[in-house]
Amino acid sequence: MAKETEIAAGKDVLSYCGKCKMPLAHTIISLTKKGTVDRCECNTCGAKHKYRDPDKPVKSRAKSATKKAKASPEAVWKKAVADAQGMAKSYAMTEEFSEGNLIDHAKFGIGVVEEVVVPNKIRVTFEQGEKVLIHKRV
């Protein structure tokens, strides 16, 4: 006849650790009134959490359907370039730029000034994403 293992605070138990994302050895912290494991501490990372049966599959949280899908930087850039007016000015730190200006940067290519952040910085949308650049440097 096989001997049952004793469940008590301070003993080790196998539990799924949400921080480590795998079943690992845990130390029992507390038990429920029924005598089952309530809370435990991961022996690997030290996280304290409710006991999770390592044999049950972990449910993944579905992303909210109400969140809007973010547009890719390339799509945002294409729209910004289409809305911008005039010819692209070559970028130089000493030049002055304003919102809506097209910029031709040596490294990042064509971009559109979205905002003047502080007196000497501008936020520019390029095909690969947004960058903050210096302008009006004397």
C-alpha cells in the first residue's frame, strides 16, 4: 500500500508559477479550511501566489476586442506624407522647421514634422517610426 504524502505549511509541492511560466517546486505557505494548498512560494523566483494545479492547462487572456489595432509606422508615415504640403527640405540642425514640413534626412529618409516639442526639438514621423530631432541650433 502506497503512503500518502502529507500536505502542511513548509512542505514542497509542484505548482504552476505564473512568473516563471512553468510548473516548478513551491513551498506551501498556507492551506484552506478543507486542507488543500491555498498559497505557495516559488522556490526558483520567490513569487508568492495561489496554488495552481500544474496538470491543468493555463488559460491565456484574450486581448480586448475594444482595443483598436495600431497602424503600422509605415501606414502612419504614408498618410502623413500624403497630407503634407510643399517640397522636402534637407534636414540640418541649424534649420528651423514647423508642423507639417517635409524633411529629407540623410539617414532616415523623408519625414513629416508632427509637432514642435520644445523650442529646439521636433517630433518627426519617418517610414520606420517616430524620431525626435534637434532644430534651430545656433
